[in-house]
Amino acid sequence: MTFAGVSFNPIAGVLIVPAAAAALLALLPGYRATARINVLATALTLTCALSLLFGRPQPNPYFLVDDLNGTFIILTTFVGFTTSIFSASYIGHELEIGRLTPPSVRFYHAMYQVLMFAMNLALVANNIGLMWVAIELATLTTVLMVGIYRTHEALEAAWKYFILGSVGIALALFGTILVYMAARPVVGEGLDAMVWSVLVSRASAFDPALLNVAFIFLLLGYGTKVGLAPLHAWLPDAHAEGPTPISAVLSGLLLNVALYALLRFKMLMAANAAALAPGPLMVTLGLLSLVFASFMLYRRRDIKRMFAYSSIEHMGIITFAFGMGGPIANFAGLLHMTMHSLTKSAIFFAVGHIAQVKGTQRIADMGGLTVSHPMLGWGLILGVVAIAGLPPLGIFMSEFLVVSSTFARAPLLAIILVFGILVGLAALFLRLNSIAFGEPRGPTAKSQASYAPMFAHLALVFAAGIYMPPALVAWFQNVAGLLG
Amino acid sequence: MTLTIVLACAAALLALAPFAVVIGRSAAASRLIYGASVIVPAISLIAALAQLLGTAAPETVTLPVGLPWLGAHFRLDALSAFFLIVVDLGAASASLFALGYGEHETSPERVLPFYPAYLAAMTLVVLADDAFTFLVSWEFMSLTSWALVMSHHRLPDNVRAGYVYLVMASFGTLALLLGFGLLAGSDGLYTFAQMRAAHPPAMLGALALILALIGAGSKAGLVPLHVWLPLAHPAAPSHVSALMSGVMTKVAVYGFVRIVFDLAGPPAWWWSIVVLALAGVTTVMGVLYALMQHDLKRLLAYHTVENIGIIFIGLGLALAFETYGMTFAAALALTAALFHVFNHSLFKSLLFFGAGAVLTATGERDMEHLGGLIHRMPQTAFVFLIGCVAISALPPLNGFVSEWLTFQAILLSPQLPSWGLKLLVPAVGALLALSAALAAACFVKAYGVTFLGRPRAPAAETATETNSFSLAAMFLLAALCLLAGILPGLFINALAPVSSALVGGHMPVQTGAQWLALVPITASRSSYDGMLVFVFMAISGTLAAFAIHRLASDRLRRAPAWDCGYPDASPATQYTAMSFAQPIRRVFGTVVFRAREHGEMPPPGSTRPARLVVELHDLIWEALYAPLAVGIGFAAERLNHLQFLTIRQFLTLVFCTLVILLLVLAIWS
Amino acid sequence: MSSIDFDIAHLLAGSLVLVSFMELYQDRLYALLNIYALHALALAASVAWQAFVQDAPHLYVTAGVALVFKAIIIPVALHRIIVRLGVHREIEKVVGVGLTMIVGIGLVALSMVVMLRVTHEADPLAREDLAFALSVVLLGLLMMVTRRNAVSQVVGFMSLENGLVLAATGAKGMPLVVEISIAFSILIAFIVIGIFLFRIRERFDTVDVQALDRFRGERR
Amino acid sequence: MILDMTVQGAQMLLVLLLAPLFTGFVRKVKARLQRRQGPPLIQPYRDLARLMRKEVVLAQNASWLFRVIPYLIFAATWVAAALVPTFRTGLLFSWSADLIAIIALLGSGRFFLTLAGLDVGTSFGGIGSSREVMIASLAEPAMIMIVFTLALIAGSTQLSTMAEFMASPAVGLRVSLGLALLALIIVAIAENGRIPVDNPATHLELTMVHEAMVLEYSGRHLALIELTASLKLILYVSVIACLFVPWGLAPAGAGWPALAIGVAAYIGKLAVGGFLLALFETSIAKMRVFRVPEFLGAALMLGLLATLLRFVSGSF
């Protein structure tokens, strides 16, 4: 589209801005301005993404924007923006207490932009090879950021993430190759056989057996990134040991991006009648992750690791919902994913500041937050209430839709689902009680936190739970229709 | 129109919450908030009364919030109106009480924001007309009351209570969610109107009943789902305890009635058996638990469990009669249940207010440290006594009337064809009678130990009468108890539209009978006239007093207590709550609680007094909940090892998953 | 394509699987490295052959990368590391060679079964190639899982990745093959460097031997 | 109407006046059976009169409730007694409370009496009250069960209707009736604190229940309580009489001769009942307090059994 005669392409915007910012941050000497540049760049990216609402470019062999990834792009850029604001104050504090050195701060911000670039690229890519490359780039970036503290724990977490991630990369690539093989006889050699929009239109003629094998590899490859049990191993440690903004981005965005890739291939599978239905596989993995993570929540002593497991739990629910399929379940899955991104990142904002004021991540060393730090305490409570799926916040709506629509179709699955949710809720509140209530424990120094991002997210979640604008609903329903 | 007013009131209450957050700590805050919470429910109460007594046609309103393509449906029919009256009456009186009581609140900023939201939530539950709105309001009600329970969070017990409460509440909500999912079907017909129209098959209806029993029952406190109730209700501030015990449990009853009588289709023969069995057990267990307590508020909470049992007995009978088309009997049973709902909301709130007044005056909930308050808090003592008489189902007060109606309903049940019911109903009747007698015993204990006798601790000696707002609230409820006791006909007539809407029939209009007597069936069969009994007692009592004082002596002299000649025994020689319950504990407790007593003799030479130790076991907790907790803990512990695997082992997991999936693929097709 | 071309491609791909088995069999690190060099060599050969058959010159690049980087640089680097860090020379196994072999054969059979379901219009070369590639991938994974030494696990990962390249090159006319192969080489370089940086003498499991139990997850 | 009024009034006065006499009669017979002279029949009246004239000695910390309670329980019991058909069914106000309500009225009487036991705050008051509620907690359900049985037979809970039905030949001889009668007698003994449950004559502290509760009462209050006790006794006897030996009861709207017969019959029944009670009391020993639950549990079981029989088939 054109603004004031200057031709402007939003896709280019969401890609070039972060890339340029990354380069700038990498080259620029000094670290003082970096945080501000970071915020500025993400804000710019967000505006570019929002301009997608007013018109989107034609799909070409490399890039595609439809309602599905439009949702993801806007969500990603928005959370990326708020997180950068949070990260400014967070990193500032880290710098003060000397956990981070100026060079590492520069490195951090550059990497942040690279990550944004990679995720946007993965989202807008129309070429499955490109998508693969982008997701792997994102993974490797986060690996580097997880290890940024250089402590033994951080390095080990990063290493674990790196190794498991690499295997995931390999599996995903193999799946991609198989898809190409399946497409080639039908579409013909060359680029077209990797262009998703072409693939999905011709998928009915593909060789089902090849597609099946391909999907299994893709499910495992990208499922590793989604953090589905039993492929989840990297996730808790990466969340716990990396800087909190990265935990927020990981939980809020990267998991979604990987899930997005899965959804694309699910659509591909669904387009071919003879291939095996992707639903049951996703349902199984989803339930497994949900129940497993809910039980893992109980023995957690590290607050960030606990919420990392809760992310696994919710990715399980989302995967389950998309696996069930159908207009209601898909809508619920989409809604749940959006709400989870917002809520979980808000929780990590709160947790980051809490860990900073308490000087530790051990749950045992924090207590009575509502007394010592009311804003943080109540913010955390609100977040946990939301993440536990209690009304009137948004996640309740999606869980309502998932459970009620499932129970009529597959009662047993719904009962397992409900069981998992309940177990998880009990664990979360068990910890919340000791963190937020009772006599204050640990240092009670005031924190110079930036509450704006946290409460902005929570306000959005709350609003969505009460009232969703019809336009958004129509949008989501449309996407649900796309997903079939 | 009415519905709009009511919804506006709910909205106003919701709006109060953020306002309370803003002004939370200021001095005038509590007066302001509670004052508003008196007025707004009062308005809504008037509207609801107009709806019920005017027997207007149901109104519906749909707001564009909530589930997007559905909207929030609200409906005000006779049933909703009745329960709305219960809710608003309780809310208004509680707020009135809190106008005075709130002054003593140590951390008002933790109570004020949630209180109005809680009231609004209860109102919305009763009005909701689609599954989503219902569940949102329902769980929001739990959430706000949880926050109120946590308001005194520095006591570890309260934190634990809040935890158990929230988990149980979510459990119930999820059960209801499943039930609604069932009734709504796969294509999501979430409005109650659609569910009514759907006529679910018997199988579905049955499942819905079970889920409703779990969901609503856990909120109402049916045994064995009651465990959270005696923990959470006492933990909250007293006016909130009153609302939770007196009103929220009734909202749960509403949920049950709405689902089972209105939505779940025609009942099957065994539904009533399940309900009656549970209800009978609940009734007796509740009162026995209560007898074992010496914490005043916990005792009251357990009595709520008992009364919920009585209500569900009525509902179960109504189900049974409805199953076999005995419309009239069903109407009688249902009316009895609903009337008891109303009565219990009155006197349970009253009693919790009294407990609150005692708590503020003495700082004590433990009866073993109280005593003799009747001298220092005469007015509180008086209204509390009325509450005790009412809840003990003694004439001429209202508790008796509803239990009497339930008995009448039981006496109609021999006509039931089902053999299971033939055997079950008399047993339930016996349990009901037993619980009535035990309740009387329990409140003799509660009142006698708290208000009568001599102070057992300095706190009780220095107590002073509570403030006038609280007294006003208590006297209001006491007056209503008396009114409902001596003129039950009026209230029962008001219930006619409800029962005719639910079971297609209602009791005969009561105002026809002579002297406003209550005639459920025919005058020759059974009748009761609370007013006459009351008048006779008043007349004969005053007559006797007058005659004796006139004709015989009216001289009076104060002297030390006689006590068979033992001089000035210390207050410690009085009967305590535990010792008062000892005979009953010996009779029932040895079985129900595995109660054991043994004396602890001090070793020779030590001056420590010998002590009598009583150990009680909560068998339900030990048999049901403790194993569950252990099981989950065990599973968590086992799975936790997966956190500590080496990278190679994690890779092995990935590898195995891959191989398994490939095998599946190889085998599949 | 003529049958002789096909047979040669088949032969090379098969040899790759064979070499994978030889890797599984090794119990000395140096020998393992040599075998891996052989593996890479076979890969290079088969890629080159593919380039010739498909007359896709860009594949020669991939072949070259395989030859230079994987067959020479990496083995030498690992050799150096072993010497420098004084890693134990013999390979710790989780399960015995025999069992590993049997499982490996099972995996090859599995990949055959899975791939031969592929209908016949996908040309035979692709099918066979894929079957072999899949077996190589699975064997590489098996190696990573059943070996304790970091070095042998790296080797396992690298042969897994060789399988990928084999598949990619077998996929006629697939774009980005070269880029992908190079990207993967870089990835492997990272891993090797990581091993060197973190002084991983024996295992992947931790960045430092005595840190094995002190720093893992919640144990702190 | 006038007649009804007078009859109702007469009934109230009759029970009130006869109650002490009946108590005296029982005592006399007991004394005779024990080969004693025994007090004269009118002794209870003398006691009441003397107590009335005495001044009240009130414990220091006795509350207003303590002073109100005697009148309360007297009123409750008297109203209850006034509604039991003694010599004529269909009393003017008999419909204002059916049998369940009458039992409940007695229940409220007991409720307040037990409170009185706790008011002064002495150990003996506590003993009395706690044991009383224990006894009541079993006696009341038993009584309700009995009412169920009779109500199911007579198809009503109105005493008048029940009595008329019992008088009618439609009753026949029924198992459940026998069980109910047995249970009712046990309950009546327990409720009135007679041997073997309690001993109205004793003041041996550890065995007494009713007397322990009223230990602190004196003067007119004590008089009222004594009067209430005898009212309760006569009430139970008349209930038994009108339910199980309803013969001679004048029907509603009957003329003077029938009424005369009714009164005479009632006096006769009282005499027999009193004699039997005295005989029973002299021939049995008081049981330990914690045997009482078993005794009453038996009554409860009997009542429940009778009700079940009625539920299962109409023919029992």
C-alpha cells in the first residue's frame, strides 16, 4: 500500500526494522542508549504490524499474510514491544547490581532484535524452507541469550537447550524435505514445491504415506520448540536461568511461533483426505503435556521454573484444542493462545521484579508480597488467577469453550482435561498462597519496577474475558474456519 | 423493567469495587461502601418482591458481553425472583451489620473492594440465563469470597482454609461446566432456553444430575463435599461468614434446582434416591460435627451443612413425587424446601452476626473462653436466643414451620410405588427427627456456654454491648424470623408461582383457613397455627406471672448460688462446651468420629493438673481427602525425577517418541 | 535415469547405512573418528553422484563441503580436542554393541517399512534414497542415545545430519540444499567449539564434570 | 360455639387442676405398694401453695432469662396440654397444633429448661442439662417415629382425628400399633424423668437429671416448674389414653351427658394409668445414665420398625 506516494510494504517493515535495529545495536559503541533504541525499534515494528490491519500485500513465493499469521504477527510484535519496555527497567537493574556488563547488555539488545526478526520472518514466510530457517535462527538466538549470565546453571541450561534444539532442528528439516518430496511429483521441481500456499492448494494429490512420515518428523521437530512433553526438557531450565524478559518472550512468543508452524502443516495434512488425521496425535501430546506439567508444578522451588511448567501445561491445552478441531475448539485454541501469551508474559514481568527485589528465585524465600509490595503481589495474584482459568478473565472463556465442546464429543478426554486443569490449579495456588500471603519474608526494599506493561496485559486479558469486539470475534472465527 | 432495575443494581455494586480500591484506606471508606451496599440491594429487593408477589411474567434481557456470539442472557422468573429476595435480604442486612462491624476491621482495604463485587456476583448467578454467564458469575462469586476469606491472611489457618476452599470451588465449577457442556451438546446450545427445548435423553439427564450434585453440592456443602465449608466460612469476617453461610449456600441450592428441576428434563426413578440418601447423611453428620466443635463460628458453619441436608431432603422428596406424577405432594415438598431456604438464610445470618458481635466484643471465637455474656451484651444475647430457638426448629418460630412441612411431605410418601423409596423415606424421616433433636442440643450448648453461666476468661468479663447498626441488623432478622414463624401462610402463598413453575402445581392458598392457620392438605389431616400458639403462650405466660405476682409473693432475694451447698466454686467448675457434649459424644461419637477419651495423670511429684484428653477423627477427611492428597503428592514426587535426567536421557525420550510414532505409522492403515 | 546410474546411487546410499553400522560397532574414539571420516566421504561421493546425475552443479558445493569440512576438518579438530582434554580413549556404552546392532537393524527395517508404503509414482531413486536416509538419521540418533562420551555423541549427531543431507540431495531440484548443508556445518562447528570451550571431557550432560549434580535444575 | 369455648376452657382448667392431684396419686400408690403411709393426695397442692408464698432466692449471677424461663416453659406445656383431647375430641383450638407441633412445644419447654440449668454456671446444672439433651436427642426422634406410625394409620396428625379414628372399628388390631404403644410408653417414662431413667424423688447428685437442672430454683419459680412437670406427666398419660384407649371420649358437638361420661372415663383412665406407672416404678430399679441411650434407642428402633411396616404395607 502507499502512504503519501511512498510505497510501503508492512512485511518489509516487520522484517527490516528489527534487522536494521539489530545491526545498529551491534555496531553502535556504548550501551546507554541501547535500551531506548530497543524500545523504539519494537514500537516501530508494532506500528508496521498494525498497518497490516488496513491492507495486506499479495502473497508471493516467499511471503504470505493471511488472517492466521496476521493474528500471530500482531500478537508477537505487541508482546515484543511491551517486553522491551519491561526489559529496559529489568536490564537497568541487572546492570546496577552488576550481574550484566555493558558489553553483554549491548549484545543482549542486539540479540533481542535478531530474535524479533527471526520470529517475524518465521511468521510471514510462505516458503516452508524459509520458515524452518527462521525458526532455527530464533532458537539459536535464544540459546545465546539464555546463557548470557555465564553462571554454571545458565550455561548448562543453554547447552541443554542447544543440544535438544539441534536435534529438533534436524528432525524438522527431515520433515520439510519429505514434504518437498511429496509435493515434487505433483507441483514439479523447484521453488514452488516449497511454497505453502501452493502446497495446500494441491495437497489433495500428494502421496499420503510420505505426508504421514513428514508430519511425524515435523510434529517432533517443531513440537520440541512448542515444549510438548516428552520433548519439553529444555524449556523449564531455559526459562529459569535466562534473563526474565527472555523467559517472557520464550513463553509468550517463541512457543506460539513453533505452534504456528505446526498448525500450517496440520492444515496441509487436513487438505489430503488419504493422509492420517493429525488431530489425534496433537490431542494425545496435548493431554500428555497438560497432565504431566500439572503434576510437575508441585515440587517446584524456583518460581520461574514453576511458571515455565505452567507454560507447558497451557501449550498442552492449546495443542489439544487445535487437535480437537471444529469451529468452537479452534476458536478456543486461538483465544487461549492469545490470552496465554499476554498473561504469561505479564506474570513473568511480575516475577522478574519480584525476583529482583527479593534477590532470589526461591519460592521459599519470598512471602507476604501483598503486604511488602502490594502492586507486585496483587499483580501476580491477578496473573495467576487468570492463568488458572478463573473468571472474569479471558482464559476462563477459552477453557469453557474447550471443555464444554469436548465433553459432548469425547467425554473421557474432557474428563482427563478437567483433571489436569484442576491439578495444575491446585499446585499454582498452593505456591501462590505462600508467595503472596502470610507474613512478609525476605527483603522488603521498594522496587523501581515498571508496572505499565504488566497491568496493560492484564487489562487486555480482563477486557477479553468480559467483552470481545465483534471485529476480533469475526477475525478469530475466520481463522478457526481456515484451520478446519 | 424489573430486571433492568435489578441488573442496574448489580452493575452499581460492581462499580463500587474499583471505587473501593481507590478509597480503600481512608476513614470514611467503610461507611461509604457499606452504606451503598445497604441501599442498592434494598432497591433490588423491592424490585424482586414486586416481581414475585405481582407474579409477573418472566422477563429476559440480553447484553452484548460475555461469550461473543451468544451474549449474556439474563432472566427473572419466579424462581430467580425468590432467590434474589434471599440474596438481597441477606446482603442488605449484612451490610447494615457491617456498617458498625466494619469499624473494627484491621485491614479494610482487603475487604471493601471484594465485598460489593461478591454481592453482585451472587445476584448475577441467580439471574443468569445461559451457561457461560451462569458459570462466570458462579466462579466469580467463589473468587471474590476467596479473596474475602484471605483478608485475614496472617493466620496460617485462614490461608489453608482459603486454599481448600478455592480448590473445592473450582472442582465444583468444573463439574458444572461438564454438566452444561453435556446439556448444551456438541454444537454449543448454551442458553437455558435452548437446553429446556432440547429435552435431553434420560442418560444425559442422569449424568447432568450427578454433575449438578457434585457441582452445586460441593458449594452448598453436601457431605462428603463439605470439607471446605467449616474451614472457609469462619475464616472470613463475620458479615461475610453470614453471607457465605446464609446466602451463598442458597445460591448453590438455586443452581441445583435450576439444573435438575428446570433443565435436566424429566427425572428418573433413582434420582430422588441418590439425593435423599446424601441429604439424610448430610443432615445428621452436619449436626454431629457441630456438636463436637467449641469454636462458635465453626459450629455455626457445620450447622449450615445440617440445614442444607434438610433442604435437600425436601428437594429429594419433591423429585420423588414429581417422578410419579404426584404433583401436589411435589409442590408441598418443594415449598417446604424453599421455605427452609428462606428461613435458614434469616436465622443463620442472624447467628453469624451474633457471633461477630461476640468476636468484636471479646476477641474470642472459642466458647471455652466465653460465658456470662448475657449480662454484658443483653440485647445481643436476646436476638441470639431467638436465632437459636429458630434454628432448633422450635415453635412458634420459623424453623419449625419448614421442618413441619417437610414432615408432612414425608407422611405423604407411602403412596410412592418405588420400594427403594418406601424403605428410604422413613429412614430419612428418622434422620431428620434425630437431627432436629441434636440441633436443639447443640444450640443449648452454644447459647448456654457462650452467653450463660459465668465468664471463663477475662475477655468475657470486660465485654460491652455491640454497636447500634449491628443490633439493628440483628433485630431486623429476628423480627423476620418471628413473622415467618407466626404467619407462614403469607410466605407460602408467595412461593406458589415458583412451585407451579417447577413441578406444575402449588399448595392450596393459605389465607383462606380460619385464624390464618397453615393447612397443607386438609384441616382434618394436619394444620398448624403459629400465631395462635404464640398468642396462647403469651397469654398464659403473662397470666401466670400476673396471677402469681398478685395473689402469691413477688419477693426476691439475691444470694450465692446453692449448687448443692458447695460454696463459691470457681468458674472453672462450670460445664464447658466439650464436657456438655460428652454424653452425646459417648452415644454417637464413638462410632462416627472414633472418639476416645483418656485421662492424663501427671507423674508423681509434678504439680501439673490431670487432664482429660478427647481425640476425634474426621473419618471423611481421613478416608477421602487425605488419600487423594497423598496420591497426588506421590505422583508428583515420582514424576519429579524427570526434572533431573541427563541430556542423553532426554534425547532417549525424544528418540523413543519418534520410534513409537513411526511404529504406529507402520502399523496404521 | 538409466539403471546403472540408479544402481550406483543406490550403492553409495547403502554404503552410508553400512558405515553407520560400523560407527555403532566401534569402541575406540580414534577409530570412530576415522570411520566418521569415511562416512562423510561416502556422503560426499553420493552427493557428487547426485550432482552428476541431476546435472545440478550447485550440489558439487555441498559435496565439497562434505569432503573438506566433515571428512577432514572436523575429525582433525575432534582428534585435537581428545588429545588436548585428555579424554578417555574408549567409548562408554549404555547398552552393549550386540544389542545396539540389533536395535539398529530393527530401525533400518522400520524405516524400510515406513518408506516403502510410498506409492510408486514418486520415482524409485527418491524412495530408496529416502529409506536409506531415514535409516541413517535413526542410526545417528541411536548412537547419540546409546553413547555416553560427548565426542561420540557429536559423531552421532553428525552422521544424523549426513542422513539429512543425503535426503536433501536425493530430493531432486530442492532449493536451499547448499545453504542448509552449510548452515548445518556451522551448527556442528558450534557444538564442537562448545565442547572445547566448556571443557567437556566426558559427557554432554553437564558443562563441567564435578558440576554434574551440583547444578542441575532445582538441585541447588 | 359457646359450648366449644366453655369446653376448651374447661379442658385447660381440668388439666391444670388435675395435674398435681395425679402426681400425688402416683406418689400415694407407690407409697402404698412400698408398704408406706405416704403423703396425702393433696400434698402436691400444699407444696405448690407454700412455694408460691415463699420468697425467691436468686443466685447472684442469675440472668433475666433465668427468671423468665419458668413462665415460658409453663406456658408452652400448658398450651400443649390444653390441645390434647382428654374427655372430648374436636376441641375448639385443637387444630391450631397437631401432634407434631405439640411434641415440638414440649421440646421448646425442654430447650429453655436446659438453658436454665446452664444459666447460673454451676457444675450440677451442667450435668443435668447435658444429660437431659442426650436423653431428648433420642426420645424426640422416637416420638416422631411413633407419630409417623399413628399418622399413617389414622391418615392424619391431628390428635382429634386420630382419636376418632382409633375409636372407630376400622382400626383393628395391628402389629405396628403394638410396637408404637411400647415405644410411646418408654418415651413417656424418659420424658417425664421417671424411674428407671431418672428419679424425681432423689437428690443424690450424680444420678439426677431433671432435679439437677432446677437445682437453683426456689419459691414461685420452683412451684411453676413442679407444676409444669406434673402437667407434662398428665399430658403424656392423656395422649396415650386418647390414642390407645379412646373409648368414652365424647365426640365433637356432643351434649352434656356424653361429656359427663367422657370426664368420668378420663378420670378412670388417669387412675389406671397412674396405678400402672406406680406399679412399674416400684417394680424396677433405676439404671445407670449411660444405659439410658440403649433403653431409648430401643424405643427409636421400635418406632422406626413400626413406621417401616406401615410404609411397606397397609395391613400391618
